Amino acid sequence: MSPDQGRPIVLLHGFAGSYERTWRQPGVADILGDLGRPLVGIDLLGHGSAAKPHDPAAYAELPALARAEIDGAAPGGSVDAVGFSLGAQTLLRLVAETPGPFGRVVVAGVGDTSFEVRDAEVVARALEGPPDPENQAGRHLRVLADVPGNDLAALAACLRRPHQPLTVELLGSIPNEVTVVVGDQDELAGDAQPLVDALPNARLVTLPRTDHASTPESFAFIDVLLDVLVG
């Protein structure tokens, strides 16, 4: 067995998702599990089985909390990692801060909107009150978030967390090979090319006829994962 074949695969879900809903229910975890490699499924704070505080300040160190879980599951070893949406943004920060432990990296559902300073309050309010037909982004996230097991107040707090958008300088410090995957109908991610251009060692894969929410369960996305993680 090569070192790559025994390397754990970390899976980070998107906003309002979880390891169970994003990776297990669509069958992605089962397919990757057939590779015979350990899977490290992380539930980000406020999501899934993780704690769900209602104080935005609790989410300020979201990447550090994810790193602690990864280190606990794969102490002292290298990992390959896959992140979707919020999980992709978190993963890029982790790799930028400490690239050494990461081998192959796939980020999906992420693009130039990650460089923007967004009005989180407008979207957060959409999770707390009646749907607003004028708030398109909030309405979309409300549909994603309003599922059994989610705590809308915790998700609103996550949106309000103190954080900075990704920057060209931050991404430029990442030496790792990164595969960026985005659907051609993914309006939430935006244009992925500027993000790819900021990464020193990246390639872009565009999924046809795929929007943001359907990216993780896309057969084309799974093919990309297998190509990267097995190749």
C-alpha cells in the first residue's frame, strides 16, 4: 500500500449542511469509503452533531475548531481534504495557515464571492423571521437551512460571526495542488476563475447543468473526487 492509499480523507460540508446530509446521504461517503481509506467527517460548529451556540462570537475561530477536530482524528499525519461552500472556504484558510499536513485538496461551490464583504445581517434575519420575497439570497439559504435537525438561531449566529473574506494574498500563500470545482449554474459561488488565478497551483473543473445545492451529489463531482483522490 502506498502512503496515499492509507491517508485519511477529510470532508467538510457547507453552510446549513452536515457530514451526514452533505456526504453520507447522497452516497459520496460510501463511494469514498470503498477506496479503503479512513474518512474524517467534520461537523462545523453550529451544524449537524456539533454544539450550536447562539452567540456569533463563538464562531470567530471556526477554522481553528475544524483544525482541532482534524488533528484529533488524524494526529500527526497528513490528510487529503474536500470542502464544499463554507467548508471549502474554511479548508482554504486551514491550508493557507499550515499547508504541510494537507496532500490533495478539492474545494467545491466556491468562487469570487468569497472575496466579498457581504451584509450577513440581511441574510441572517431571513433565517429568523418570515421569508422576504425581496431577499433572494436569504430566501435561498432559508430553504437550505429549514430542515429537521438544524437550529436556525445557531445558523444565523454563524452568519454573523466575526470573520474576514478570503484574499488574493492569503490564497497566494498556498503551495498545495488545489482542484476547484464549481457548477456552471452556481450563482452563490460566482466566478471561480479569479479564485483559481489567485492560487499558485490550481486547476478548475466546471460541472455542466449544476447549481450550488446539487454540486455535492453530482455524478460529475464524484468523478472529479475519484480522479483526484485515486490518481
